[in-house]
Amino acid sequence: MNTSVRNELTQHILEYINDGIVNDDNIEETHFYCFNEDYYIIGYYKAKQWLKKHNIDTFEAIEIVRDYENDHFGEFNTDVNAESIVNMLVYIYGENIIQSLNFENVTELKQQL
């Protein structure tokens, strides 16, 4: 994951904390609320622009999603279109960010972000 993606997704998590969506009562579900409850990007054009903005090759993104799904689910199920691939890629990267941190409450999470 490149720095621009990490920075954007970190800001996304912070926004969810600041908006009260992620709080001490649901801290264990941070990934779900930030990256799984709703689409991160809506629209094929916006998804293509997101990949360009972050200098991510389309085929590299597909490969990352494919490898993740094969490793975790035993098969590749995501539709191969810009919107679906970007949303799954953000799901994966968001999981990586959150799993790399050690926190028990929102204050600790904010400090590490």
C-alpha cells in the first residue's frame, strides 16, 4: 500500500471517529464501520480516478483482490469492474491498517493514527 492510500484511509478512520460512528462501545468493529458497512467509492468513473490518483495499476489491484479472496475465502468472487475492485481493495487496505495498530479504545486508536 502506498503512502497516499495509507494517508487517505487513515483520514477516513479519523473522520468516522470524529463523527462518532466509531466509539469505545464498538471499537472492536472499527473495520466494519469504516470499510464494510457502506461503499467507499460509488461509480465506475470515480473508482478509475481513485486508482489513477493513487498511481495504482488496474491489473495490480485485481491481483491483490484475487490473492486476498483466494487466501481467505478459497475463491475469487469480486466482480471485475473498477467500482467493485476499488471497494474491495480499500476493504483489504483498511484491514491491514487497523490490524497493524494496537488499541483498546478510541483515544489509543487516534494516537496511533
